[in-house]
Amino acid sequence: MKKTVSILLTTALAAGMLAGCGGNSSETKEEGSSAKKGDYDLTLYSINTTDPDFDDWLKNVEDATGLKINVIAAPTDSDTRQQKITTILSTGDSSVDIIEINDEMSASFKNSGWLEGLNDTVMTEDIRGEFPQGYLEDMITDKDGNIIGVPGYSGYLAFWVNQEIMDEVGIASIDTKEDFVKYMEAVSGDGRYGYGGSWEKTYVFNEIAQFVNMFGGDYFDWTNPANKEAIQFLHDMVQNGQTPIDQIADKYEQMNPKANDGKYGSWFMWGLGTDYEKADMLGADKIHMAMVPDFSGKGQRAIFTDSWSYVLNKASENKEAAVKFLEYMADEGGMEASYKAFDRYPARADVAAKVVPDTDPAKEMYSRYAEECNVAGRPMLPQTMEFITDMGTIYQSCMKDEITVDDFCKKAQELVDKYSK
Amino acid sequence: MTISKKSMKWIPWILILPVILIRGFTTLYPIGATLKNSLFDIKVLSGVNEFVGLSNYINVFKDPKIISSISFTVIFVVVSMVFHVVLGVALALILNMKFKGRRFLRTIVLIPWAMPAVVIGMAAKWGFNNDYGMINDFIRRFVSDFQFNWLINTGSARAAVIAMDLWKDLPFFAILVLSGLQFISGDIYEAAKVDGANGIQSFFRITLPLITRNVITLCIPFTLWRLTTFDLVYAMTSGGPGEDTSLIAYRITMEAFTNLNVGYAATLAVMLFLVMALFSWFNIKVMNRMSD
């Protein structure tokens, strides 16, 4: 009898567990989704949540739009972030409405059909002209001409110099290729380098493309002699001790302390110099932005622009609220809020002119970049990270003399052909 | 009320049904899906999803990135496991000695093991930096003009990754060996001493034979963990310089979640699964033979 009872009890327990599991899970899901719908108008996947002013920014946006926004913090690690966002979009997950994506993700996602076109709702013709055209066309317009994002700010891969070093070697400006070479020779030695970079394989792409651009080359055509000239120039800088080979292990977090410590005379870097400011090294007499040198000899200066764009998940079930949010972010109020909270330079030229005070040191240089340089989005292909990583890998091999510059150009063209298909 | 013998046969199955269902959903289904995906060319970003049969399996052996990953994985597993066994046993012997502070040492020795590999990887990236790293800072106390960036050359970057892996997991291995040592009766050593055996003879004639089975058993999970290590290189070297420290598990993660080449990643995962299954089978065979 005891045996029978215990068997019945355990059977009932097992059945109960199964039934219980099923019942509870569906109930929780329903409650969860209805609670979410009731509490929030939309969900934002944001990269800015660690900023101390994020809450002020969120309040500003909620007050201005009347929306109640649920925020999900994106991972700070770039690979993990991209993996998560890709998973959300590719699986048609509707739990997130608005996502912030960078250029690498834009290049990968813009033709995937995962993002809603914004031409008729947010990025209408009347405001489109105020955004950097090169950026809109190169980075966030899909193959059918739909703009798929609202640029959250305007950034440049700016040329930075250390004024203390410039004064020490007696060079007043670096305006041409010859000036740049002279500066390299004057600065380099005793553990100091004329030029520094972050050449980790997924980061170095920016600098390769920048130098190719400065030499008048084409990143997608490695038969172009200017491309080879650019790579040879970088290779010679390594050989001559004007830039360190050590930097192939460096990302920006390793490069910036070296810049602050006066190890580098010049470098290319995104942003407004927050890391230099924190180290009390930002200023006209210390570290500051400078005009990009003219390597062409024809007065043509090349610079890349970047942004993080707000995009609308096509699977979103809150599109009306999402469009309202995006309209505000494309408007003066939204851009001003981002500038004040996150130091994000407004993407719209008309808004930047109004909102950014003349005392901001970036204003003058950013205006000059916009006026005097050929501004373009970075050259990317749909398999963005794979292409960037493979290019970085062969570049590191070339700089370490494992392959020649000619081999590099040949392999680079093969990669372009492979990933352009 | 009585239950027939035939019905009794089903009771255990009913009782383990929840576990079977959970396992089926969380393990068997993913394995089946991975096997299926490995026969397809699935590139999420390009929208490609085509049946290619065994092409992915053939392409693996033509892909220089994979060849490099396999090569480093073999080096990583073999070198790391040799040091695990040699240094792990040595550390266990030290921890088994009677000295003041032994209990404290046994406790703190496990701290590296308790730390997440990603944290260790990020710290190691700075630790091996030529300008700011503590490794070179330490060396410069003896060789003042020492300059070397560990993470930019193939050999030194690989050595650094293996060193960090040992730093993290070796203490855990040693503690597990120590548990085996503590089963050896002190009487055996006493008897050996009476017979004139010295410390080295006691180690090779008594200790080693008695812990061999324990060490081989430990080698199975520790080797399998080495084969699936990805977080350390993910945070420490990102597989660089070039692809020189891309362990196979790291390469699978990159193909699956960064490049979104799901089919190719599945192929690599299946191959890794087969290698791990083969290794486990071999180890069990060895252990059975030892028992016989």
C-alpha cells in the first residue's frame, strides 16, 4: 500500500510540475507584455545609459514628446553589442522599438529589410539637406533610396596634435605631406613617435582608409597606385621608427593614455577629446584638433565622418510612438538635448550653428572640416566586421614584414572582391 | 490496489520525463539544429540560405583562418594541460605539506579560479602592455631598459594567453589533486620510510601511482574546457595579432555572432563536438584499461 501511495504521489508531483510549468509561463508572459504595454509607449536600446547625464536627457525627451520610454542598456563591449542587436533585428524581435546603431551596423543592416524606411515620416525632404549629405548617402541610405536612420550626432575622424611637442620641435603647422614628414622626423626618437594610432585588427581600418583617402586612393580599388603609396608610407613610418609597431595590440583605450603622456606627436581620433580633457591635456597649448594635412598637393583634404543613428525596428509594434521619438531626435530640441547631455555635436548644420556656443573649441574646427574637407562616410561592405577584421589582419602582417606591400594590395583586392559579392 | 509488473516498468520513465523533455528542448534540439545548419550555407547579413551538403566541411580545411585556429588550439590544449598536470601536482604537494599558514594558502590560491575569465582577459591586456603593464614593470626592476610588447608577436602572444589560462585554472586543478592526495594513508609513507625510501622514491613509487587515476580523470574535463575556451582570448587579444591566438571556440563565436555565417559556424561546432566526443571516449578507454 505504501509503495502504491508513494508512486501515485510522485506521479502526481511530476504531472503537477509539468502542468505548473506550462501554466505559469504563459501567464507570466501575458502579464509581462500587458504590463509593459500599459507602462511604456516604446522601448529604446541605448548606448548612453552609463553617461551621468542620461537621466536628465531621458526626462527632457519624455517631457518634450509626452512619451513614456522604457530603456534597455546596450552592452559596452562593441562585439557583444553588435551580436545582441543583430540577434534582435534578425529574429524579428519586437520587444525593442528604437535602437542606436553605428556605421558598421548601418552598413550591415541597411539592405537587410530589418529597418523601417524614414523618408516619408522623419527624414523628410525639408530637413534632409541639413544633414551631412556624404554621410546620409554613404552610410544610412539603402539600395532603394530609403533613409533608415536619424544621425544622433556628427563626428569626424579628426587630426589631433600635441602642441607642446610642436612648440618643442619648432613646427608651427602641419599643412602638407612635406610638413607631416618633417614633423615625423623632428619628433621621433627616445621612445616618442611622430604619429601614433590604434592598429588592433578591428580598429586599424579607420586609419588605413584615412591614409588611402589622403593619398587620393580608393579603398575599394587596390590596383590604384595611390593606395599602394599610402600603405608604403605607413610601412616606411614603422621602419623609420616614426610610429610604433607595438600599436597593433592597441585599441583607443590603450592609445589615448599614450597620447596624454606625450608619446605621440599626432594621431587620428573620433570625438571631442573627452579622454584628453579628463587628463587635463585638452587645450590650444596642449592637445587639440588640427586641420587634416593636404597630401594631394592640390588643396584636397579628406576626412571621414561618423555617427550613431537611431533606427526603427521593422518588427516594432509601437511605430507611431517611435516615429514621434525620432522626429524629436531629428529636431533642434532633441539635438540640443544630446549635445548638452552627451557632448554630441549636432548632426544638422543649422542646429549646430544655433546650439553650439562659439566658446566650444570643436565648433571652429568642425565648421572648417565641413567647409574645407571632402567629407565622406567610411568605406564599408555588408559583411562589415568580417571585411574590417580581414583587412586589419593582412595590414598587421604587412607592417610586421610578414608580407610585402605588393602582397598586401593583392590580398586587399581579393578581400574587396570577396565581400562585394 | 496493486500495480502490475508491466506497469511498474513505465514508472521510472514517467518520473524522468520532465528531465528528458527539458534536455530534449535545451540540448538535443540545438544539437539537431546545429547538425542541420552545418549542411547549409547560411549568411544572415546577405540573406543566403542554401543547402550545400558537405561543402562547409571541405572548406574548413582550405580556410587559412581555421587552420591557424586549429593549430593554436592544439598548442594551447597540449601545452596548457602538460603544465596543468606538472605544476598542478607540484602545487598540490606543496599544499599537502604541513606548515604554518597552510589553510590560508589553500584558500587564497583559489582566488584566480573564482574570477571571471573576461575580467582576467581585460586585465591581462593591460598587464602585458609594454608601457603600462605590470609584467614589464616587474622585469624592468631587474633589467632596466627592457622593452617588449608581448601581444604583438605570435609566439609571445600565444605564451601570454597560455600563461593567463594557467594562472586562472591551475589552482583549481591543484586543489582537486590535493583531495586525491589526502586519501593516501600516512601509514604507507611510514612503512616506506622504515624500508629506507627517501622522499623522491616515495613520490614516484607511492604518491604518483596512487593519484594517477585521479589526475587522468581530472584531465578529461580540464581538456574539454581548454577546447571550448573563448572568453580569455575574446577579452585579452581578440584573436590577434592577426588570427594567431584565435582559439577554435573563439572562431566559432565570431563566425556565428559577429560575421553571422551561421552554417559555417555550425560546421565548426559539429567538428569540435566530434573531437571532444572522441577525446572523452579515448580517456574512458584508458581509465577502463587502468582499472583492469
